[in-house]
Amino acid sequence: MGGDPRTDYLALVDALTEHDRRYYVDANPTISDVEYDGLHKQLAELEKKHPDWIVAWSPTQRAGHAPISEFPKVERLVAMLSLDNTYNETDLREFYDRVVKGLDGDEPCFSVEPKIDGFGIELTYKAGMLALGATRGDGRIGEDVTANVKMVKGVALKLREPVDIVVRGEIYMTKAEFTAVNAARAARGEELFKNPRNTAAGSIKQMDPREVKKRPMHTILYEVVDGERYASGHLASLELMRKLGLPVSSHNTKAQGWDALLACVHSWQDRRDELAYELDGLVIKVDDFAQRGSLGSTAKFPRWAIAYKFPARQVTTKLLEMEINVGRTGAVTPVAILEPVDVSGTTVSRASVHNWDQVARLGLGRGDRVLLEKAGEIIPQILGVTEKGPGPAFDPPTECPFCHHTLEREEGRVALLCPNRLGCPAQQLAAVEFFASRGQMNIDGLGEKVVAQLMDANLVKDVSDLFVLTTDQLLRLERFGKASAKNLVEAIAKAAKDATFARLLAALGIPNVGSVIARPLAEKYGTLSAMRAAVAAKDSAAFVAELCEIEGVGETIAVNIDKFLRDENAIVVLDKLAARGIDPAQPVTANTGGALAGKTFVVTGTLTKPRADVQKAIEAAGGKVAGSVSKKTTFLVAGEDTGKTKLDAAQKNGVRVIDEATLEKLLAGEEI
């Protein structure tokens, strides 16, 4: 590789983000859980060593990928976090030891629950009546599928008591019912479904609830949101759900201590196929809510729970070809094209091989019969060659297949790199798609297929060309009608109008410059034109030194920014953006010297205003808002129905508990 060693990190972020989208949004994953977890672990280790590298779109900063369907979006206050995974007893023991250490040596009681291979759902009840059914989505934002959820067996429309409660679980289809559905489809000459999970996921997202009703689906619930409001422990909260008339697994058990936990796990090894539905492992959770509060969560995983995955199932198939992919950062990666084979109910025809060193290590060649593992019951990876084919072996490419530029490889790094960043069509395709994505310029309707179509038609060569597209140009393309063409042009115009300098700067794809670093840069210079004027007025050394004075900007980031702004190809694109009026200003940030400057708040319970509005008011007054109570917390703002866990944490850490009225006095600058 050439350039900055952080290029591998960005390529890894991009790869994991794409895998998240394929799994959580499309229900069409392409790599295994084992493979994903390994990449995620590698990413987490890199970010631990280099925290200044972290970009806002890193999978470690979120719980998944944003939904893209036509259902209304639902924003939840308590995110549906993913669970960390383990595949062996050694890793499970490490989890156990971490929990015990986090509890100062106390051995907790664990709940052990079958992990249903289904589709995640959240149900909200108001006064005992079903008010909302929402998909998991990206963890924070899901989709409102209430009408469809009402068609699912086991989803109570009215509880036995008029309580307000939010619960989470899985929608699934039994193995027998799935077989019957496929038999009926075969009789009608229709394409067969691949597995119960994807069938359930696709069914619950049908636009017509009457179609959903035709599918035999069930639900099992496994979590009460803010469960500490109702019980002292998780299993007790599940018993409450059962009493309310909600479906809970009858196979949930508890285990105290390592020996009991291990024995419980062992007892499931030969029972996984006895249940009516597909299992892909066990979910192990600390039962006591107060202990959960002490352990806390990372940005993606709770520290008090883990998924123990069952051993993967394996098949062999023929390796037909090795496809070469080039990503936005220029990383050149091999993808194995396979003779289609069914693995655990999914037809697999592609598998990632990560990099060309792995191709050589496995000795892969055309026609080889390879051992394919669908680890974690989800996604495929090649483990090795079981029978050599006629060949030849796959050699690493020496030039980019898209722009024919000579590839580079940095000493000591694994990935090959196409250095033709702004001239390579494959990189430009990915760059334009990234530029338009949510969190960057947020251009609705400009996904991968549309971007490819625009570039194939030579309507877009770089990001600046998006802002001169017309409806007449779009109407000449396939799949564009008057409404869709008008919508896209309006979406681009809206993105230009709503953009800030920070979002534009992050969207340009400068190495190491994500949304977190872009903000202080944008606040320093105000506009892109002002930043370009600053670089033009100084030599590289002086400009890099100036950038390094900005909080969070180190020499590597500063050098990358300087290099980008002086690059001849980049200058052409930036000049075109300026000529087309794309030079948004950065809004002035709230006064951090306000009434709440230096104070940290945790907001919980039911308030008279939306919690998001309360948090914005605190931040506007210079305060900070945290998610959990710690020694650094100044005040716990407690509304009605505040959970016992946060109150106990406040008492333990000497944090003052205040109500909403007292917060209003603080916001007004009054002493309390």
C-alpha cells in the first residue's frame, strides 16, 4: 500500500459497514458470524491503539445499519444493542471473568436462554394495549410495522393488565411450518424460500398486512426495556411478561457460578434440533439489573450479556473464479465465486477471502473443491482446499482492473492498493455513493445502483456533477419516470441547502477525516473556500502546523488534509463544487460557557417534554449529557418511573438527584 497506513483501517470500516447493511437491512448476508466477529475484533483493536482514527460511521460506533424501506421510521430512546459473540468455552470463560471482575469479585446469577434464529422486534404497550411494533433497524431507528405485527401469532393486542411496557423479542417460523410453506410454493411453481429467518424477515416487511397474515409466524419475547422499573432481575421481568399474557420461552434457565454455567451450556449441545424452531446458540445475561447497571455497555454491546454460538455447519463446493473488487479507499480485495451450494438453508455463491495473502495461504486455484463454513449459521467463509482442481492458481493482480493503474503495497501491510484515487472509476463510484450517504450529504434516493447508472451514462464523473443534474437528463435513463427524476433532483437541491461545512468536509472522503474531526476543522475555518484560501496562503509545513493546533487533529490527519487540498485532481473537483455554489457555512456552536458549563447530566424516567428536547436544552446551556451515572456525573435528572438501578448508582457515586423543575431553574441560571 501507498500513502497512510490508516488506509487499511478505513477499508475495514467500509467492509464491515457493508456487511452490516447486508445482514440487518437486506437480510442477505455474505460472510459468516465468525468472519465478521474477527474483522470487528481487528477493527476494535485498531481503534483502541489509535483512537484519533475513529470515524463516525465505524461499526463500533453503532449497532447496526439504517433501514431503507417505505415504512415510517421510529426513533427509540433505548437502543437495541447487538450482543458480542463467542464460539468456544475459552472465550466464554473470558466473558465470565470480565463480568466477575467488573462486579468486584461477586459471582452473579446468569440467565441462559435459547437464541432463536428469527427477526428482532420491539413491542410498545400503552395502558395494556399494543400501540407500536417496530423493527430493530440500526438499533436506534427502526420501522413502524404495527399493522403487520398484529398478524403474528402470540403478539398480544391487549395485556391482562393496563400497564405501560416496552418489550423485545424475535418473530420466527417453525421448521415444520417453513417446510409446509415451501411445499405449497413448489406446488404453485414458485421460487422456494431459503430459510425460516429470512422468510420471517421478509414477511414482516410486506406492505400488505393481509399477505403477512397468510404466513405462519410466532413470537417469543426475551427482554423488558427498562426492566428495573418492574423487577429486580431479568428472569423476574420475564415472569411478569408471562403473567401479562406475553409469550416467553419455557426453556429459560439460570446458572450461578462458572461450573453451573458451563454445565448449562453443555446440556444444549445435543438439544438444538429438538425444538420446533431454529436455534443458533444461547444468550447468556447477568440477571440482576443493578449489576447490569454497574457493568454498563460499550457503544455497540452490553458488557453484561453475550451470545454463545453453536458450532458451524460445513459443506464443500467448487471454486469457479476469483473476482477483484476495488473499494472507495482503493483497497483491492479478492472475492471467491463459487458453484452455488445450500448451507443451512441459504444458497451460497460468493465468499470473501479478505486479501491476496489469504488466497496464497490457502493455495486457492480455479476448479479447486473448497471447504465452506457457514459459521454462526449465517455467512460463508472458505476454510481450505479439499481437492485440487486443474488450476491455475490465482495470482495477485499487478494492475487495477478498472483503471489499469499499477497497484501498490505498503511494506508490512496486507492489502493491495490502487493509488489512482480520483481517476479510478471504481473508487469514484464508491466515493460518489459515500458522498451521498446518510451522515454525509444525505441525498435521499441516491444509492449504489443509481450512482452506477449515472456514471455509466457519463452524467456524473465526480461528486460535483451531482449538483447540475436535470430531470431531462434523468428521464433518458431506465427506471426513471417524471416523479422519480423530480424527486432525485429535489433531494440533491435539499442536500445542498441543508449541508454544513462539516458534513461536506467529511463527505469528501479525505483520509482520516470523518464527521468527528470535521467539526472542529469546520468551526476553525467556517467554509471550504476559507480553508482553501488558508492553504493557498501558506506552504505545507505552515498549514500543517496550523491544523495541528486544532483539538483532535494530529500530524497524520493534518498532512492528509494538506495533501488533498493541494492535489491537482482534487482542486478540479473543489473548483467545480465552488462554481456550482456548494460552499456551505458551518453553524456557530452553542455557547459552552453557559449556565451549565462544566456540568454532566444523566436524564432518565418519564418527563413532561421529550427526552431529546431536554438533552438539547442542557447542551445549549453548555452542559454535557451522559448515558449512565458515574463519578463524573453532576446531576441525575429523574422523571416519573425512574428505575431503581440509576437511583442506586447515583447514591453509590454521590450524585445529586434532581427533578425536571429543578433542572429548569439551573437552565435559568438560578442557584439550587
